[in-house]
Amino acid sequence: MQLDGGNILPLSGDEFHDLMMPLEIGEPKNIAVAVSGGGDSMALALLLHQWCLNNHVKLHAVTVDHGLRKASKQEAKDVSKWLEKLNIHHEILSWIGEKPTSNIQDKARKARYDLISKWCKSKEIDHVFVAHHKDDQAETFLIRLFRGSGVDGLSAMEKVSRLPVEGYEKDAIKIYRPLLSIGKERLLKTLEEMGQTWVTDPSNENEAFTRIKIRKLLNDTQIEGLDRERLTATATKMSRVKSLLDQLTDHAESELVNYHPLGYAELSRNFSQNLHEEIALRLLSRLLKKVSGAKHPGRYQKLFTLFENLKQVDFSGQTLCGVIVYKNEKEQIIFVREAVSINDEKIITDKKQLLWDNRFIVNSKETSGKVIAFSNEMKATLFEQHPEVKGDIYKNFESHVLRDKLLQTLPIILTNDEKIILPNFLFADKNQIQVGVFSASFQH
């Protein structure tokens, strides 16, 4: 099936310049491009190379060798030779360790982004370009449709997004996708015009992978309307719907939710009466993600069950996604991180700022040690050493129920000499603090 009509033309430098304009990347000194060696990423690398020369930007290319095929190491070396001939700096990152035997493509994708993220941070690069194109959009739409995804899953990929790895906004590395409106055949034609070869991955013919089955379906189908143009257009429409729903959820969140610096949230008890069911569910999902630090709030059915349970007068509480949900004495709905779900222990590095439990940004300054949870054991030790501190901390809580659930979920620093240092937000009167403190803030 032809993607762009019978006469497929290569992508010109001027066209690529026009594709770069809406991305608004600013004036970076350095950018990176992820190059697998396939036709789409090689085309992006060469187009970016010319764009960078015209705009006085240094281009860095990076290839991840997943080690899933015997030929991958040599292919990565071939990419190096091709790019270095053009004076494009190139590095190979290897995925070390035991390889998965199931869900291979998704796990390889996560490993790839993790490696690229660490590499970019070491190079102080915060702009990464990837070669997702129109065919990818259509294939992803169908894959998610068959999996039963909702509006969010069926929305088109964004031209600009954050690198999908753990971290916080200050450290965010952005991904740029300038080729989303371009079909793969045009990219291959571009390489042919440039006289550049590329890697052909045999796994792209392996129908054991869902994406390859979808690709074959799109290539072979005779069903009118089941084509890449129609599917990408629908994905774009879904993006507009998602944007509207996000705005409505933003408004509901600002009106009905109160986030506390101690890391918990309070939701109006009558929230379900004032909201459309879809917005109510989205609001619950957002609360669970922010309070737990998780990327996903769990399966839809469990989220819907929580929504229904909260309508009950005798709701006695529920745990979901590492969050304890219950109603307080005022019938407000409280969301508190579940202590037993926390297993984060961060060693303090020279950076002196880190993200703990994916919820709190901790500034450790000159302290050496590790960031751990304020467990009941740590609390007993501290109160034994500094009994006067207990009253100062307990002043933060009107309810012992909330206090006993919450304190265990907060970060503390245990220094190398076993000294306990507390987050500053536990003390209302900073002049009365009698123990060591550090700065921390809840990210929501």
C-alpha cells in the first residue's frame, strides 16, 4: 500500500526546517538523536545533521545495542562508521544483564530510554530526537485499540514530550518527534537520494510481535478506510478530546482537591455528585498517581470499583496503587501513601538533590548518608534520643489516624554516623528546631 501516493519524493532540507519550527526547541548548543540504524532513524540523523550545521548546533548520535541478536553489535559499529564519515559524534550504549523472554519489545524500549537518559545527563543534553513517523502513529493506534485502550491510549503521539523515565520536572529531558506527519517510504526515499544505506532488522518480519502483525494487516488489507492516513487522523482527533478532558480534570482538581506539603491529599466528600463520571474517574486516577508516585493508577476496573465504593455511606477504606484511601471525621476523602509499599532507599551523592519515592525532592546540602522512610523503628529511636521533638511533630496532626499512617511515609536522612535528620516541613516554628533538618518538598 502506497503511503503518500504514487510519486514518493524525498524529504527536502526546507521541508525538514518547516517540521522543526513548531517544536520550539530554543537555542540549545547540543542536541542528541537516537539512531538504531534503521531507515527512519538514519534519515532523521542525516536531516538533523544538515539542520544543525545551518543553525550552529552540535549534534550527538547515540545507538543502544540491546544485545538481543547476534548481529546487533556489528550493526551498531556500522552505524558509527556511517555517521563518523559525516563528522557526527556517535556513541554506542550496551544493554548489560539478563535479557527478557517475554514482553521483549516493551522491556527493550524501557531499557533504551533509561540508558539514553543517563547518557544525556552525563553530557548535559536535554533535547533528544527520535524518528517516530506516520506509520508508527497508525500502528500504535491499532495496537491500543485492540487492547481496549481509552481516549488517552488512542491519542496521537505528541511532537514534544518528556523522556519516560523516573525523575522530576527540573531534570526533565525532552523528546522531539519532527517526523510524525511523514511516512516511512518518504524517509527511505530520502536515504536513497543521499546514497546512504541502512540496517534492516530481521525482527521487523517476525510476526510473533504484535506490531509486526499490525503492520502486515495495514499493508495487506482491502478494507476501505483501514489505512494509515485515516488512523493517524483519528488519533489526532482523540488527542483533542484528551486535551479537553485534561482541562476539565484540571479544573476539578483545583476546586475539589487539597494537597498537603506532608504528602497526602484531601478530596471533597461530594466530588462524585458534582462531576461527570469520566472526569471523576480521571481525578481519582490523578490523585492515586500523585500520592503514590506511580506512573499508572492500576487497572481501570479497580479504579471504577473505588469510585463506586466511595459513594457508599459505610465506606470503611480501601488500598489501591500503594495508596490508602479513607474518610476522616469530617467525611472528607483522604489519600495517604501506603508505608509497606515504600522500598526506596537513596544514597546521597555529590548532586545533593534527589527524588525520593518519586514524590519528594530532597535537598541534602553537605549531608552524607541515605534517604529512607521515617519508619516506626526510626521514629522510636528519634523520640528516645530527643523526646522534646515528639510534641513539635505531633502538632501537625489533628487526627492520630492520619498521623500514624503518614509519618511512616515521609523521608528522613540517616547519616553515615547513624544520626537522624528530619524534613523541615515537620516543624512550624523553625526557630524551635532542636534536631538536624533538611529541605524537602512534595511534588504533585
